[in-house]
Amino acid sequence: MDFDAKEILARNGIEHLAAQKGPLQVRTPIDGRVLANLDVATAQHTEMAIQNSVKAFKEWRTVPAPRRGELIRLLGEELRASKAALGELVSLETGKILQEGLGEVQEMIDICDFAVGLSRQLYGLTIASERPNHRMMETWHPMGPCLVVTAFNFPVAVWAWNAALALVCGNSVIWKPSEKTPLSAAAVQQIFERTCARFGTAPAALSQLVQGERERGEQLVRDSRVPLISATGSTRMGREIAKVASERFARTILELGGNNAGIVCPSADLSLVVRAVAFAAMGTAGQRCTTLRRLIVHSSVYDKVVSEVKKVYEQVRIGSPLDSASMIGPLIDKGAYSSMVKALSAAKEDGGRVFGGERVYAELPDAYYVKPAIVEMKKQTDIVCHETFAPILYVLKYDTVEEAIALNNDVPQGLSSSLFTTDMREMELFLSAAGSDCGIANVNIGPSGAEIGGAFGGEKETGGGRESGSDSWKAYMRRATNTINFGKDLPLAQGIEFGV
Amino acid sequence: MDFDAKEILARNGIEHLAAQKGPLQVRTPIDGRVLANLDVATAQHTEMAIQNSVKAFKEWRTVPAPRRGELIRLLGEELRASKAALGELVSLETGKILQEGLGEVQEMIDICDFAVGLSRQLYGLTIASERPNHRMMETWHPMGPCLVVTAFNFPVAVWAWNAALALVCGNSVIWKPSEKTPLSAAAVQQIFERTCARFGTAPAALSQLVQGERERGEQLVRDSRVPLISATGSTRMGREIAKVASERFARTILELGGNNAGIVCPSADLSLVVRAVAFAAMGTAGQRCTTLRRLIVHSSVYDKVVSEVKKVYEQVRIGSPLDSASMIGPLIDKGAYSSMVKALSAAKEDGGRVFGGERVYAELPDAYYVKPAIVEMKKQTDIVCHETFAPILYVLKYDTVEEAIALNNDVPQGLSSSLFTTDMREMELFLSAAGSDCGIANVNIGPSGAEIGGAFGGEKETGGGRESGSDSWKAYMRRATNTINFGKDLPLAQGIEFGV
Amino acid sequence: MDFDAKEILARNGIEHLAAQKGPLQVRTPIDGRVLANLDVATAQHTEMAIQNSVKAFKEWRTVPAPRRGELIRLLGEELRASKAALGELVSLETGKILQEGLGEVQEMIDICDFAVGLSRQLYGLTIASERPNHRMMETWHPMGPCLVVTAFNFPVAVWAWNAALALVCGNSVIWKPSEKTPLSAAAVQQIFERTCARFGTAPAALSQLVQGERERGEQLVRDSRVPLISATGSTRMGREIAKVASERFARTILELGGNNAGIVCPSADLSLVVRAVAFAAMGTAGQRCTTLRRLIVHSSVYDKVVSEVKKVYEQVRIGSPLDSASMIGPLIDKGAYSSMVKALSAAKEDGGRVFGGERVYAELPDAYYVKPAIVEMKKQTDIVCHETFAPILYVLKYDTVEEAIALNNDVPQGLSSSLFTTDMREMELFLSAAGSDCGIANVNIGPSGAEIGGAFGGEKETGGGRESGSDSWKAYMRRATNTINFGKDLPLAQGIEFGV
Amino acid sequence: MDFDAKEILARNGIEHLAAQKGPLQVRTPIDGRVLANLDVATAQHTEMAIQNSVKAFKEWRTVPAPRRGELIRLLGEELRASKAALGELVSLETGKILQEGLGEVQEMIDICDFAVGLSRQLYGLTIASERPNHRMMETWHPMGPCLVVTAFNFPVAVWAWNAALALVCGNSVIWKPSEKTPLSAAAVQQIFERTCARFGTAPAALSQLVQGERERGEQLVRDSRVPLISATGSTRMGREIAKVASERFARTILELGGNNAGIVCPSADLSLVVRAVAFAAMGTAGQRCTTLRRLIVHSSVYDKVVSEVKKVYEQVRIGSPLDSASMIGPLIDKGAYSSMVKALSAAKEDGGRVFGGERVYAELPDAYYVKPAIVEMKKQTDIVCHETFAPILYVLKYDTVEEAIALNNDVPQGLSSSLFTTDMREMELFLSAAGSDCGIANVNIGPSGAEIGGAFGGEKETGGGRESGSDSWKAYMRRATNTINFGKDLPLAQGIEFGV
């Protein structure tokens, strides 16, 4: 667990933050040590941020989109240059292993490339009009300041997903990061500002960072000058934001809880299943919204699958995320650990057979390393239907694929899902209207690890938002339907006559 | 004002409803006479409707979409056959003139044609994957029972806009019409059921009608088995629905208030302006959500435009909507009239010069015919920013096109807008990101009277929903992102290595 | 073989054609009897047709597309009303069984529905411009007179595929049908003219029929006033058209020969395979461009598949297509029969084992009924690579799926292909960039029988054209890229400075 | 005219080419001096290139598209680094001014950015199927080796337009550049190879250069292993390629001659017109396919426009393209000059009044500098309808906008066109189905200087091809329509019954 936090901060150019004496204490989950005590934004700072964001928007919206794309291209270049340092900082602050820290930065880079391409598209439609000498078209325009609320587990990628699209679309951005990962946010903000300096003509305050507790987020969510709120986090948080936003008809993009299942069919390639389950269930110590939380296994292969998966669980290396041999790092904090303990105890009460789940490295009182847990359940009880943000994999048995799909769907969340099979009929059923009800449905890969080319997000309590690829960019723009009469007559739609 | 209500009901095959003795009193605004006292749905009826709708959905979603389209094609045929009768009933119940009643039915027919075409599209995407031997695609699936809440002013078209798309997309439908126009709804429901009988294999309860007061709507809005709520009506109502729906993460399509402006530029074709303003401001007695409510006129043509428009206002024929000579029928009810009186009085207090607005046919105590009003305002005061659902046209003066656009945008609503000009620079500015902030922005036609090929709806307090053309159908489906691994390896996205 | 040809003509309203004494002799393949001796168009008629088509186009292109769609909607209605009669006429003239005659008319109806939907779309794009105060868009405009050349085997559907789209897109149409099926064409032309009369305002000569021999087709192909040629038929004919058209830069949509394979994998559902093969190989007496001509079977199931397929071949009822018990009708004419005989003989020389292929009903000297043939081949020799328009199914054996795909691709044609499997890995490989090289690649259905929602056509010697669904309509329009400068500056693309 | 050619070659890393003693003599048009005598490819070299290209394609097509995009991203980076040097080389070899040389490289960079974005799209469609338990989709696959034939006037950008898309789409590329600009091609090929080395895993021979005369091009055009030919150049060349390609059903993307008009309306902003005309007519010494060749001026402003344009023509600086003060460089060679002389003489015979057109710097016997010419014509005679690749601007007068549009369209070519107006009615008419018949129609900018976001190309003798933006990438891929049956039944399309 040896590492030099100062050096990591320095490599990211944020060593000066360690000198602050503000109220926001930042600890690394690696050993619980304090990294910084950061200053936070006041209500007045936040008000200024909104005012400046409105001003930036008014200027930015008239900058041609391909020119806006050039800013994002430069951002991608800067991120490439900073990948190693930023990936390490993410590991330090979140406890995810370095491979995943780097993968997260790669995702930022990928979305920049994608957004640059979009900057010469942002396609609306020209549409056939029913009236002579009339032309119809649909155009897309920027909205205004976009609030981006991010969670601790993807402290930098989620901002990039949102900001790259929002900025290319012509919006300004205000970022309220998790209070658990303000350093990663600060480092990214610095990269963004460096990019703007290089770009030359970006308006001031184009993307701003508002550090602080929940009140700042609430202030921003309430403010009617902020037409768009993209929030990633718990269903509880999302519900509160949705309520406030709906009162003022703000648009929301919600990426909330997941409770993602994998179904293992008789014909599945078992070695592939085991590897997929391992990464999907234990990766990021079970703290991804797309983490595999439920494994639904056909009775004919149940014993074999469970025993193989357990073998992997036994061998997996737990340790400092900065140590390249580690595959699982610590939980984010004590609260996460308590939730896990509670969930395992509830599962036991429901008849579950628990394997693993013990705390390790208990000599570090402020760090919470755990063995990932497998819990064999007889039924999909309440605790299974609940998202516990920890490495617990519930295992259930099924006999028919329809039953397996019903189990998959019978939870309040609707983010991601997987099917493992080589049978195309099972696969097609799972992907059909009668199949998985999730926003993501995969075959022969786990539920986590989406590519940025597809739309990311889910249904039901997951919140319905979509980010990243496909036409997700439309969520950051408003649509205008235009009808232009270039004739001298005034025919009415639907053939109405109004004899003036 | 002479007409035979019974015969109109009979022509629509709903004469039996006149015999009911329920609590829902229906009056025609033409002379205020009672048309029926309808039975209403109880809470239990409504619960059954939901249960049946879920059942219908489970069956309907697996019916191939082109076959679903065939149902809608037949619906279009039935509507064509019923156009004259239904148009007349709409006039009787809403007071809109027959031309508009017929136009509304035509809109139902048009959306059916459009939806039939969609039934062989419902296009998702196949997407390039970053991983070898992986395939990505995006598919669209039906959601479940869709609640359609409609307002009195378009008592049948709005249901058709929603139902035609929702049904082709594979959903079931529950319709809660305005309590002011239950007869039109009943007639349409009958046409729909006749269509299903002809179709042969539609599930029972595919689209149901729930008549009654507000409580029934609330029950439906709260119910978690209803994943989609499409509501047309006031901003007040929309706000309440949005709040309840957001608590349970239901999707909403909101079509709420408008406060639509027309800008008249110096180069505008005045004769065209006058005709466009006449229909847009006085049509449907000012009771369209897209009614022209604010006329913003360049100072150089202000006097001429206002005097020409006044001339038309003086000549317009007010009378029974069933009389083909009438161009303006009655307001829907006393409440509407009171709002108009209040608004005119407030406008006067704000310095407005009122022209017209007097009640006519006062000999009919329960019918509210008014002369459409023009109110010349010095400034865009509070009352101008408020949507009064009556034929009041506020007139404002401007000097620069930027100023006119700012006036256009400076209201809480964001539905529709128009510019009258022959100058392409003004036109393009108005249609650009720095132009109108509305969902609809037209040139040389009024703000009302959309074609069904474009997406219909607006921003800000208008609620953000889109219905009808373009890709509005996506609002009735859920998107699934699929990644399929057909190789034997398990590469992770973003190049992550996880060495199991 | 008893039927009343006159009555069939009468039911289609073309009994008067039987009285003509022109040079174009029409025989029914059912028993070879002469149905009519039709008049044909002269060079001068054809010249007039072109002139009139240009005139019709100039008017039609400015009719709003949704109004053009209304014509096609009415055409669909008329076709629905004429389905039984027209289907029978198609059977009479082509020899295809009544079920297929009716199916062909249904395809006409389906494409009309689809085209009506398109008529409110014909979507171009609005595109982000790199220059301030510039707007870009892409619009689609009609081309002019479209020449549609059709083959005997789909004497009516192919016209409808082309005409429905061409007309909705705003073009005029000139139809040169096969000289073997002029009666079906005449009946359809009459339906079209009836539709125009009902529509009321279509320009004269909007879609015209030019009956006659090859010279008329050549005249039309050469004429520079005809910007678009859509031709269905043999590769030989397509090659000649392509050469002439390319000289004058006319656009072509070519649907030429196919040589379609089906691959049967070890895991395939055999009962499904047998049914699919039966329809795909024997349907239309092997005279579809998408007929299954090559069956490539895995060695592990080869014997079983071949024996099962032979069983079906033995049982299939051959007879008059107008007899509802028949499943195979006659070949179109003596030439078709000779080609079949020659091909079977060549196959034998190449070592093929022939099953079936004998002539039946030889008592009818001018009718050519044959038993469908199965030919087991050791290798894919020249004759197998050649399209013989008759019911010959070559059977080949394979060991690895890569080998099967290579056989599938190793012919000059590239129209359609099928894979039968339940293994998703084989399926995905077949559908991937390394899989089938055809325009159509199906899984678990035969290569024939496309739905109109997808694009239809193929690669290599099949000619590269696409018709019917998806964005095939773009082939009937020209694309315009528009850039509009609404500012007062003149920035150049790519940042070029030119200091005037 | 002083410059150091060796140094320019050295800066591009191709100084070694100056040492070759091959048959391909390269002269700079600046002063006619010989730059190199290059070796050329033999028939056998070319055969090897084809074989290697096929091999490269087979490997490249299975590389995931986003990874292919990474190669193009790196190519963009390398081009950014080489922009100054390559731009200068282009100026040296083509004679276009440095600003335009640099602009051409910028276009290469832009298309790379765009193609990178496409690499995560290449969207096909998922499509609603009419059959239960069936799924339809449309996927796009690479074609094979793409032949890119480029012209002297855009010696590097046209390759990049094609290669960036072709490579991202999964094809291999063979480049046959103009024999007049082999050095620029060689420099670009070197940049490409440097990029591949940096990328690491590109197959050998992914994009190859075949230098030489016409025979090499013919060999490549004839070869059936080359499924796609993208050719930019004269209509004569395009016609020959089209004929050969059509014989073997190869796909062509033809970008041939243009004869582009600008219409000046009474309301046009004259200062903007003059600047636009200057660049569009004189830029690249009139040697762009999009050069403005015909100016059609309303009679009411004719005199003023012509006199203003003449003023600019008089002031424009002619000289060495490497001198930053020059706005017009030399013609490419003697042939170009002769054509210009002939055209001016023909125009005079047709009654044209010629202004300018004289040779300058005649002291350089092998360099052909000319004053740009304005020719006032009474009618649009044959010579005006012919594309002369030189700076000749024909001026015509018109009275009605319909007449102006007819003049615009009444030439055999259909590439680009412009309208100058502030009247939105004229603008919309020009952009409508009854307006310009060209592939590009602009308003208030000249016909040249397209952005890469739109599709580039034109109709009629321009060849019909489209490159660059919008969905032009589809031209580099083949479309596959897939229907997948995952049920146990075999329903046929169009409801056909076939009772096996």
C-alpha cells in the first residue's frame, strides 16, 4: 500500500490543492489517509457561475459547430497527453485499479473523437411539405447552461461524456462532481482550461467546476437559467432531482441505479462465461452502475458454473489499486462497507448461502477491502431486487429461458443485462420486444463495459436517460420544426378553408 | 343557432349515450343546451382498464409492426368514412367551426397514413463496434400501456396523434379525454372498436376510454403499470402530472401552454400577413395552443398592419359553428369568457388599448360568443406573458429584428412562433440558434396549423414533448443497445486488461 | 388444365385486347394457347411518350409529395379491389401458381402503403456549417422520366416497386414490360389510369406503358431525356443497358441475375430447412431471381438433408397454376425448357448426379412442365456458377463454415443467400464483413421472398441496384447540397484567405 | 519567380525522387522548369499492387472500424504536422497560390476528423419485420480494393476525401494520380506510410500509389478484382471509365466536369457578389471543377455588377503562387493555355465581348500566366455550354428569375450553382425542385469552396458521384439486407401459402 500521493497530485498539476484548508476533506480509499482539505463554492460563487455560464452560452451558440468540435479535438489531445497521470489520480481517489483508471481516461478520449465527428453533423431533417411552395425542416439548437452531476465511481468519464457532447452542441457546462472525488474533477478542469487557452477564442466560463456539498447541487438544480440537468448517481438522488426539475420543466438526463443480471444458458461457452462474470461482478469492486449483480444459471449447468466462478473468486488478487498485480481495490468508504455487510446479512436471512464477503487488510482501519461475495439464493427476494453498491453476486437457478427473462426483468431497475448462449433462438428472444427490458442487452459479454458508440442508459428506476453514442446528442439540443412559405398564397394544413 | 343535436349524435352512432343519467353533464357551447348526462368510470373500472391494458400490451408487442400498421390503415379508412359526421360532432361539442372540425378529422386520417408507413420502419441502428467479432445494434421496443390525456380544444386529433403512433409501436392505449368533450371521445372509441372488429385479431382492450373527472386521470398518472403519459392541456395540469410521474420515473410527453408570437418585418407581404393573422389569431376562437397571441410589428409598417388587421376583425362573421358562413364560434364555457374579461381588464390597466372583445349573442345566457380582441400594448407586461385561452391579440412595436426576437422569446412558454418577411437574412436569423426559442418557428405562415410530417411541441413551460412526425415515434418506445460477441475471446471496451 | 382465359381477361377489364391483331403474340404457358395478338408501340409512339413524360414530370415535381402520396394511396386501394382478378391474370400469363400471383399483387399493395408513408418524409439533412452565419442542408429532388424495364417472372410487382417510389418522389414513369407478359402490364396500366381519374388532378401521361419488342426498350435507354433506368432481367440485358446508359451518364438501378445458395449447418432445424428449401427452390418453378439454386450442406447432415429434400420433391404437385392444388406450374416457354435440359446435361458431364428434371404433361406440345431437379455435385463447376432460370437445385457438401461461405461467394452473381443454423456464431460470421457477399443474407429462411421494408438487390453481376424499402427511394431522386450565407461577410471554407 | 524547388522537395522528404531518371517528366508551371524525371509503374507492378491490395483488404475488413478510425486520426495528426510543407509542394506542382495549397491540405485534415467520427457509426438500420419471430436489419460491409483516380488541380485533397472514407469503411486503396502531379502524390504516400508505421498493425499495401501514364489507369479500371472506382477529372475520361466499369458491373464514383453559374438578383448585396465572384471565377486560375464560369445578371443591375467585377479583375495580382502577394498563379500547362485561347476566339465569333485573357510573363516560354477573362455574351452559345478549364467568366443578362434558372440548367454539366439575393422567395425557388438542377446549389456564396460536411458532386455530365460528407461513405460499402427467423415456423412474406 505504499504510494506517494503528493507526487500523483503533482503529476496532475494540482499539488497546490493540498495546501488548501477548506471544509471538504478528501481521503483516498487505499489506506484512508487524507489527501486534501479543499475549499468549496459558496452560494454566491454558484450564482456567479450561473451568470457566467449564461453569458458564455450566448457567445458559444453562434460559434460554428465544427469550430466547437476543434476545441473538443484539442481536449482529446490534451487528455491523451495526460492519460497516465490522470488515470493514476482516478485510482488514488476512487480506489479502482490502474487499468480501470486508464480505461476511464480512454473513454474520455474516445468520446472526444466521436464528438468531433458529430460537430459536422448534428443532423436535422428536411421534410416533404403538404403545401405547394412550402418547405419544411427540422433544426437542432443548443439549450443553454448544462448542469452535469457526477458520481464518485466514474469521477472523470461521465463529465467527458456529457461535456464533449454538450459543448459540441453549443451549450455551456457547469460541473458538480461527487464530494468524494473533487481532486480528479479539479485535474480535469485544469486540462479543460489548458485546452481553452490553446484554442484561443473560447468564451470565459465555458465549462465551470462547482465543488462542494449537496446544497450547491440543489441550488443549481432549482435554477431556471439551467435548462438541462444530466445526473449520474443513486435512484434516490435522481428522484429528488427529477421532482425539482419537473416543476420548472427542465430537461433531465438521468443515469441512476442498475441491478444487472447475466443469464447463463445450457449452450453457453463456459470459459467465456467465467471470464465475463469475473470482470463484470468484481471489477471496480462491484461499484459500477453496470456491475453484474445477479447471475441466473440454467439448472443443467448450475453446479459447474458456480464452482468455476468460485474458483476465480478465490484466486483474484485484492490489494492496492496502484499495484499492477491487484484486480480488486478497496470500497470507496465505510458506508459502502456497511451496506455490504447489511446486504449479506439480509440475504442470509432470506435463505442465501454466502461465499466470500469477508473484510481483508483489516489492519488499515480507514480502508475497506473485501473479498467479493457470491450468494446463492433460492428466490429473488427483496434484497436481491435492491442495488447494493458492493461486490455481491447473487446466483439464481432457472429452467426455461422465459423464466430467466422474467427474473431478469423483475426488478425495479432497468440498466443492463446479458445472456450467455450459442443458441441463436435464445439470443434473439432475449433481444426482442419480449426479452430483456433493460437499456442495454448484451450477448456473450457481461453487462458492464459499454462502448461509447452506442447509447448508454436504462429504463425504469435507472431513469430513462441516454448518453454517449447514437443520437444521444439530441438530448443536449432543442428541436425546432420550421415551415417556410415562399409562395404568395396561404394554404392551410389539412385543407382547411378560412375565407378571409 | 338552429341544429338537431340528436341527429348529430345519431350520425355518429352514439345516440344511446343521450339516454344515460350519469354525473357528467355535457353541454354544447353553441347555445349551452345539455347534450347528455354521461356515466363515468369508477376507480374500479379504471383499475380493470389498467389490468386489461397490460394484458393487451403483452400480446400486441409480439404482433409484427406491419401487421399493427394494418390496423391503423383500417382505422384511417373508417375515419375517412366517418369524416363528415365526426367533424360535425366535434363542432357541436367544442364550438369550433365545421371547417375546423373536418380539418381535425383530416389530421387523424393523415397521422394514420403516416403511422402505416412507420410500421415498416421503426428504424434502429446497426453500429460499428470497436471489438473484433462483436456486433452492435440499437433496437426499439414498445413500452406498455400509454395514457393519453387530451384537452377540449382538439378532442379527437390529439388522441389519434398519440394512439396511431403508440399502437403501431406496439403499445396499448388508455385515453382520458377532457370532461368537456366526452361525446367526441365516445364516437372515436366506437370507430376504433369497429376497426378492431374488422381487423379480426386485435387483443381485447387494446385502446380503452376512461371517461370521468380529474380523479380518474390522477389514478392513471400515479399507476406504475403505465410507463408513458402523453398529456395535452394547461401548464398547470402538466406541472402536476410531471411531478407525480417523475417520482416513479414514468416518461411524459407534455404539450402545454403556448404564447405564440408573429413578427411582421418591413418587407413582409402585407396581404399575406393579414390573412395569416386572421386565421391564426381568431381561428378556433383563439382556443388553440398554437393560437397567435402576440403580434410584434416593425414601427415602419405598424400603423398599416394594425389598421388592416382591424378591418378584418370587424368583418369576421361570428355565429354558430355549424353555420358554414361563420368563421368564429363560441368560447367553450363561462370560465373561458371570464378569463378573457379579466385579461382585457388587466391589459387596460397596463396601458393597453383594447379593440373588440365584447360579448355577442348575449341573448343566449349559457353561450359565450365574443368579438375577437386586439390590444395594442406599449410593453410586454405580465398579462401579455400569460396565456389566456381566448381570442385576444396583443400588438407590440419593434425597431430592430434582434429586439423582435427578444420579445418573442421573453415569455415562459415556448411552443410556436412566426416571422413575416421576404428578407432572407431576417428569416435565417430567426431560424438560427440565436433566433426563436420555440419548438415551432415558421416563416410567412402563422404559428398554428402544423402539418403532421413535422414534430409538434415546444420548449420551456410548453413541456418539451414532441408528437406526430419526424422521429416522434421514438417517444413511444424504449431503446435497447445491444452488443453481441460472436468470437471466443472477451476483449473489454477501452482496451482494459483484466487478467482472469 | 381447364380454364376460361377470356373470362380472366374480362375480370381485369382487358377483354378488348383479345380483339387486337398486332404482331405481339401472347401465349399462356399453361397450355401454350394464344391469348392475344397485341398492337405494339412504334418509334414515334415512343417518342411521343417521352415528350409527354417530360411534360408530366415538370408539372408533377411541384405537386407536394404528400399529395403525390395520396395518388399512391388510391392506387393501393384500387389494387386491393382488383387483387383476385389481377393475381389470376398473372398466373395465366406467367404460369406461376395462384398463391404466388396473389402474393405478387400483395407486394404491390404493400409498397403503396410504404410509399404513402415516405411521401411525408423524403428526408434530407440539415448539417452543421463551419462558417458563421451559414446554414447547410441537403435536399432531394425528383429526376425526370423514369424508365422501368420489367421481366416476365414478376410482371406487375416490379413495376409497382419502382413506380410507387418514383411517383411519390415526383418523377414520371415509362414502363417497358417483358414482351412475354404484356397483358398483366395492360391490366395494371388500366388500374393506374382509373386511379388517376379518381385522384382528379394528376398530369396526363404520368405513367405510360410502351408495349413492344426490344427496339422500343433500346430507344428509351438511349434517350437523354430519360435520366433514370430501372431494369430487372438477365445479366446479359443489364450489361447492355449499363453500357449505353453510362455513355450518357444516366443513372441505372439494375436487378439482374442471381445464383443463390443456402448453407445447411449441423445444428440446423431440419424440418424448417426442408420446408424452406422446397419453397425457395421449386416456387415459381425456379424462375425467381432469388430462387435457391445451390444447397451447400455440412457433411454430417448431408445424407439426411438430401434424402428429406428429395422426398418433398417427389411429392410436390405439378399442374395448372390455376388449380389450387398445384404447387409448381409450367416453365415460361420452350427456351426455358431447353436451357434446363442443357444445364442438366452439362452438370452430368461435370460428374453431377441428377434427380428429377423430366418433362411432364408432354401431351401438351406447347407447354413445358418439368419435375424440379436436384443435382448432387462434387464441385462447383462452371454450370453451377451459371444462372439457369429453371428449377434445378445443385447440392454441394462442405466441412467448415468458412469453406461454405467461400462456396457461397465464389460465383459471379451476388443477389441472395441463406444460412440454416441455430448456432449464433455461425450466423454472425455469415452476416459479417467476412460472410456472404450478397445483397441479401438470411438466416433460417430461404433466399427468396423478401419483405418490402428492406432494400432489395445485389452485388457483382446482379448489378448493384436497390429497390423497395430502407432508403432505396433515394435512387429515384437527385441530391442537392445547399449552403446559404445569411451574413454580410464571405468566409471561405478551410479558412482560405483571398484578399479581394 | 524565384524559389528553391529542391528545398521544397526536401521539406517533404522526397528529395530522393529528384535523382530518378524515369520517363515521367515533372515540370512546375511556375516557370516550366523540370523538377524530376520519375520512374513509373509497369503492368507487372500494377498487377502486384492489385494482388497485394486484395490481400490487405481481406485482413483490414475484419479490423473493427473504430480501430481503422484510429489510423485515420493519426493520418490527420501527421497531415497537421506536414501542412506547411505539403501546401507549398502543391503550389509548386500545380501553380495554385499558397493559400489554396494550404487550404487543400486543411481539407485533408478535415476529412480525417470527419472519418474518425464515422468510424463509430457506419450506421445500418434495424427494420420492423412483417413476420412473427423474425428480425430484419441492414448492415454495411467493405467492398474491396478501391481505385482512386485524381486530377492535377486537387492533387492531394481528392485522394484524402476518398481514402479517408474508404479506409475507415474497411477497404484497401490504390491511387492513380494525375501524371502532372506525381510529386504531391508521392509526398502524401510517404505521409501515409509514416502513419501506418506509427499505427503499428496496418496490413502491408493498405493504400498504394501507382504512378504512370494512362495505361496503368486503364489496367486498373478493367480489373475485376477492383470493385470500386472513384474518378475525378474530365467528362471525356469519366465516360471512358464508366463504359469499361459498366461492362463488369463495377461501382463508380464520378466527379467530372462542371460549368457552374452564379445568378445575381436585383436585391443582391453587391459588395458580397463582387468578392464572391472574384474568388470563384479567378481562384486556382479558373481550374477548379467548381470554378464560376457563367455569371447570369439581372438587367437592372447588370451594368453595375459587370463594371465592379471588371475593376477587381484589373487589380488582381498575377504572379508566382509561392509569392504571398499573388492571387492568381499560372495555368497548368500549354494545353490549358491553348484551350483558353481557342475558347475566347470561339466566344468572339459567337458575338462575345472579351475583357482580359491576355498572356502575361511571356518572357517565361514554358509558363502560362494569363489575365483572367470576362466575356459578355448575348446568348448561351455552344462555347459557353462547354467547360474550358481556364479563368474565363461568361456574363449573361436575364429578366425573370425563371429565365435565369433555365439558363443555369441549360448546360450538359450539373455540378455547382449559386444565387445572390436577399429575397427569400427567389432563394427558395432556386433551391426547390423547380430550381437549380445541380448537385450543389448555394446562396450568397460562390459555387466553389465546399465544406466537407456536405456531400460533394453533381448530376448529368458531372457523373452523379458524391464524396465527402453526409452519407457519401455508403458509396464505399455494400449494403446487406438481413432477415433472421428465430421461430420454428416458416411464414412467407406477402402472406403466401406454400403447403409443403
